[in-house]
Amino acid sequence: MAEFNKDDYLNDLPDADDFADKTAASASAGSAPADGTTPADDQAVPGAGDAGNGSDAGESAPADGDAQTAQDAAAGTDSGDQSQSESAEDTLTPLGKAKQEAAEYLEALQRERAEFINYRNRAAKEQERFRQHGIIDVLTALLPALDDIDRIREHSEMDDSFKAVSAKIDKAFEKFGVEKFGEKGEDFDPTKHDAILHKPDPTAEKEVVDTVVEAGYRIGDRVIRAARVVVASPQA
């Protein structure tokens, strides 16, 4: 076996600088294209050729995409609200559901109560209107007899029994709200007096009732029959 010689072994190793230059040259030769164009040219050509078209496509595409996105968002919101309400009802405890049902029943009861109050008020008004119509019908039928009683009272003496009957009739009508009006000396009011005659009076300063021919009757502000009177008027 030959003896190992350190100096001969070191001399046979390649030079480090020459090895680095060869490695760099081989790397640059392997990356270059076969047709002689540089990588920079290959990258620049596609970008320059598609500059205009790329910008137009980039502007038009998002418009359609935004519309679709808005529709999806709206649909998602509706479905999200519905799902949230359903989930809220599902997550209620038995006590919460009972409180919710109690609130709904209370609201329905309040509506029914308001409708009942309105119905009761309408019924009361209708009842009062029918009541007044009944009183008016009875009073209208008895007007001739009441006029006769007034004439007898004014022109003759009535016995005690006749006076008692007349007083009972007056009290009965007062009970139902019937008021008798029309007296000598009161101011003439065309809204409640029916003047059948005007006579000049040198002592009168204004129109006053001189004679009551037939008394008037009213219920509240409603005149059933105007008083028929003779009016004394001042001389012109």
C-alpha cells in the first residue's frame, strides 16, 4: 500500500475561486431562455399588452359582484332576523313563555274592555234618546189637556181636587225633565216664543211678552213646543 502524502492531496484539490466562477456561470446559463430573451422582457410584455383591458375588466366585474353581494346580504339579514326571533322564542324559559302569554292575554283583554266601554256608552246614549222620544210622544199627546188646565187655572177658580190633579201632572213631567216656560212680562225670545201678534205699547222699552196664549215646553235645551204669545212692542 502506497504511503499517503498530504502535500500531493492538497495540490490535487481545485482552486476555490475557479470553482465559484464556474458555479455562477452555470447558474446564469441555466436560467436564460433558449430564444435569447431575458426574463425581464418576458415579464414586461404581458403586463404592457393587457394594461387597458385589465383595467376595464377590473372595473366592470366588481359592479355585478356588488349587486349580487347586496342581494345576498339582504337575504341573509331577513333570514338572520327570522332565525334570531325563532331562536329567541326557543331559548325562552317556561317562566318567560308564561310571562309572554300573560302579556298577550292582557293586551287582548284591554282591547276587549275598550270595545265594551264604547259599546256601553253608545247603548246609554241610544237609551236616553229613546227615553226622550217616549216622553215627547206622551207630552205631545197631552198638550191639549194641559192647555185646558192652564186656561181653567187662569180664568176660573179650581176646587181643591182639581188643583191636586193639576199639581200631580206638573210634578210627573218635572220628574222626567219636562220644563214649562212662558210668562207675562219676560223678554221676547224668538228661539222659544212664537209671536202670534205684535201690539204697540207706548210704555214698552223693548219687546216683552204681554199675554201667554199657550205655554211652551222643553226638555233640557230641546224645545218641544214654543210658547205662543202676544208681544208688546215699543212704538216707532
